[in-house]
Amino acid sequence: MSEYLSEELAIEILARLTIKDLARFRCVCKTWRDVINSRGFAERYRDISPVKFVSFYDNGFYLLDVEDKHPVIETTRKLDFPLEHQSMIDESTCVLHCDGTLCVTLKNHTLLVWNPSSNRFKIVPNPGIYRDSNILGFGYDPVSNDYRIVTFIDQSDSSTAQVFEFRTGSWRDSVRIPCPDWYYRERI
């Protein structure tokens, strides 16, 4: 990073800052922005940060810090949801997460993928989900270096796995399962 501070030491220092401070420090210079946005930094930050829990209650998303040595919630912080959420989310909202990035189901069955630390988000189009009980998964694929969303779309005689790839920005068919033997439980 510089002749005075190695990149490894800078990462160790930056990884101990709050998410709010990291968002500010991304604006210092291109080098810091690239370090903070890198996959390696995200992994290091996750490894040394206290356990985080995101909760939806009281018409908002809250980030809760939970320390391993103290089984009580230490602090809460309301997250700035990037949309007017009163009309978009309710108690049936599903929140999935991977490495600090959230995948939130919206009322109209579209999906919002949102990083609260950078406040960047993407609306993902509905692949054909028309019920609240569809199977949904969200995660990072290290082979393609891309986040993915997976869901199953039911037809009368089969289910088809649909995969959303962020790199292409589109859904694609994956696996067709004839006569699946699972059933969906409606949310109450």
C-alpha cells in the first residue's frame, strides 16, 4: 500500500472498523476502496468481527451484534433499507445472507440483493415465483467468483431449478426434477 504501511497491516487495521466507518473510508482513495471491496478483505472482516444477526421487526431491518462470550444482544442498529419498505415487505419476508450481503424477498415476489455496508443493491426479476413457500437459496460460488440465487419453479409434472447469475444478470434453467416428492408448507 505504501512504503510505511504494508497491505497486510492495513487490512488488519481496516478489518477492525465498523461497517459505517468502512463505508466512509472507501472514499479516501482508490487503493483503500479496492482493498475494502476485495473478497479477501470481506473474508478477513467476517473472521474477526463479532457475530452479526439481521432481524426484521418493528417495520425495519436491524443489525444485532452478538458476542460469543456474552449470550445477550449487545447493541442494535437500524439499517437504512434502500427502498420505501412499508409497501414492499411484511412479516412473510424471507431474509437470506452470505458474507454480509442480504437477499430479501419482496411482496411482489421479486428479490432484493443488498449489501448494507456499501448500501449497494440490485433488484432481481421474478423468475416465476408465485407463492410464498418456494424453496430459495443464496450463496457465493468460488468456482465462478459470483453470487447466485437458486429457486425451484413448479410445473404440473416437474420442478425446474432456476439459477440467477449476477455476472450475466439473468436467470437460467438448471436441473429439471420430474415428479418431485417434496411439498410446500404455507406460511401462517
